Amino acid sequence: MSGTNGSVAAASTDAEYAVLCDETGDQFLRRYTNTGSGAPTVTDTELDGVTPYAPTGEVVRCGAPAVNPEITSTVQRQTDAGAVTIDAGARSVTVLVYAGEPTVAIGGGPAVTLLPGTSLSWGVNRGGNLGEALADAFVFTAEAGEDLVVSSTREA
């Protein structure tokens, strides 16, 4: 309706989950439930999400990532015919297309055309002991007159 504004709020339940470990090294699932009526409710279960679990001793995040992992970075501008390959295992990959219609093939899959002005990024949140990394290789291919920049990061 013209000339009106405001918002509508509806009561709902919000649940968040975390896989944690106790001091014996056993993993379990912790569910935080907030009904909007006060402090969240905490429920611990086995990983099946049903069987109750009672942690022993201190509770910590399982396999916490390295505190300050060393990160290496690359950037390459491709302004003519050629390819830029980012091997599997990167933490992040970003491409920005300035001109032309280069392609990207991910993990040996079919090449996909990228239009001028395209900006795409792939990444993982955690590395370190958790070992998160992009599982696939990326191959960016340009023809004469095409212009793109590809950057990546990975743990050293």
C-alpha cells in the first residue's frame, strides 16, 4: 500500500549446531535452541542428534585450526591467449574478467564462459588441522584480446 511502512515479526525457533569434543576426545553434537523467550537451551547428543550425551571434563572445538597458519598468495593477469591453473588444495580462488569471454573449467568438468565484468570467488572458512581446502583444480583459459585477473590463497 502506498505511504505505509513497518515490519511484521513472527515468533519462531532458531537452532544452531556445533560438533564439539570433550576431554576424552569423543565427538558429540551440541544444539543451541532459542525460542525468543530468553536464554538459549543447550542440548548435547551423540552425533546421531537423538541419543543424549554427557560430556566428560572440558569441552572444546574438535581439531581446532592452527592459530596462525601461514598463507601464501598468488595473482596473475592474463592479457592474451593462455591459461592460468590453480591446483586443488587452495583456500580461495577469485577471478575478475575485464574483457573478452574467457572460460573456467573446475575439477576437469566442462568449460564455462565468463562474460566481461564477471567476478567470482570460491573459498573455505577454515584450514589448519581441519584441513579444509578446495578439492578441485581451476583452469582459466583466455584467447587473444581477453583480459582477466586470477588470485588464490593456500596454506603453506
